[in-house]
Amino acid sequence: MKKIIEFIQHTMQSFKNSMDQYGEARIVFYESMSALSEQKIISFNKAYTKKHGAIL
């Protein structure tokens, strides 16, 4: 019985660790995506300004 409980605790801890890593990876991914989006918006604004002579 003790072995089963230890196994379950170990499994739960491993799952928790992998979920923590997944969460961190997701945060890093979203941060990099938002940086890309910002660059895209800035370059789009510059291109629009050149084409239309408007200041955005």
C-alpha cells in the first residue's frame, strides 16, 4: 500500500513539474509572439505613412 501511495505522489509531482515547465514555455512563446506583432504593426504603420503621407 505504501508503495502505491509513493508511486501516486511521485506521478503527481512529475505532472506538476511538467505543467510548470509547460506554463513557462507558453509565457515565453506569447511574449515572443507579442514582440513580433508589435514589429509587424510598426512596420505596417511606417509603410502606410510612406504610401499615404499620413502620420500615425
